[in-house]
Amino acid sequence: MGVKSATVPAPVAAPLRRPSRLSPESDKREHLLAAAARVLVRDGTAGLRIRDVAEEAGVSTGVVHYYFGSKDEILIESLRWAVRAPVERFAELRRDGDHLWALATLLEVSLPHQGILFDEYVLWLEFWTAVSHDPALLPLCEELATLYRDEVAQLVLEGTAAGQFSPVAAPNDVAERLIAIVDGLCFRSVVGYSWMPIDHVREMLRAFACEQLGIASDALPNVRLDHSASQPVSPH
């Protein structure tokens, strides 16, 4: 049996679960957070200004001040909003019980594809820079990193219990290794190292995951991000 192939659409690069109905207040606040995240990607934490957030959102500075008491609050809340997006995706990926499919899709949407996925990595870089200058942000950084870590660990644990994975070490240790190599390789690609094109990063991530989880290389579905698709395509 050959490798299962499938594509996942660009919308997977946004939180998969949102309330079906947002109140006008929560909708406005989310709109402002999204605008602040775009400003952070464009200008960095040092260049984040309330008037730029207002301009990006198409509102007055008074509206921004109504929802956020300070520039620091905008920074913290927009980072929390943006960084939670991958966690929501990963939680959705493992719901149908096919842990090989979930792993392959997780690896694909962990790559810094141009667009939302690339911007998320830029936000993390900005966040780490902010933490290095303001240790008071460290608890938030750890909180968000823990959400991601726990999702990966849960996938490894569930896949192991289901007999789809045979990790070479304790599941939590293997999860930490997977996270470390995703961070290391993908951030190098985002920075622009010439020897880290995204296709090479993909191959390395898949090979390492198979090695660490005891998966035959021809058993891991061949998942790619497809911007022309409108719905996830299952390999089943």
C-alpha cells in the first residue's frame, strides 16, 4: 500500500473553532486584535502604535482606547489571540482518531507557508524579543508555549495508546523533541537561511517524526497545504 495523499486548504491556517455567533462587542474586539497582530508583523513590537492599529482596523483611536487601556495591553492581548490559533488547529486535527493523518497535517500546518502561518512565526519572534526586554512577559510566553506543547504531547500519547505510534522514548520526551525540531528548523526558514527552503524543512520534519514515533516512512500520509481547496481532503 502506498503513501496516502491528501491536501488541506488554506483555511486550516486560521482557528478552526470559533463561536458561530459573536456579540457585536466581541466581534469588534477580535477585529481590533487581528489588526494589532498585522501591525506587529509589519512594524514589530517597537513600532506598535495605537494610531496605527486604529488605521489598520479602520476605526478611530478612541475606539481602540475603549477596548484596550494601553499599548502594552494591546500587545499582550493580540499576541495571546494570534498564538492561540495554532493550538486550536491542532486540537481539531486529532478529533477523528486517525493519529497518522493528524500528525501529517500537524507537521504541514507547522511549516511557515507564506501568509497567516508565516506571520505567526514572525509574531513569535517579536514576542520572544519582547520577553528578552521585559521578563514580566515570561509567564504569558510560557502559558502559550505550554498550550502548544500539551497538544503535541496529547497527540503522541493518544497515537501510542491506539497502537499507531511506537515512540523511541517516553511520549512526553518525544513530544518535546518534535516541538524543538519544528521550532529550530521553521524559525531558520522564516529568517531566510538559504539552506532551509520550506520543502527541505518538510522532508526533515517528516523523517524525524517517523524516526521518533516508530512510523514507517510509507505509512505517514502525504499532506500538503492547498490554497485552492475549500474543504480538508481526507485520505480515507
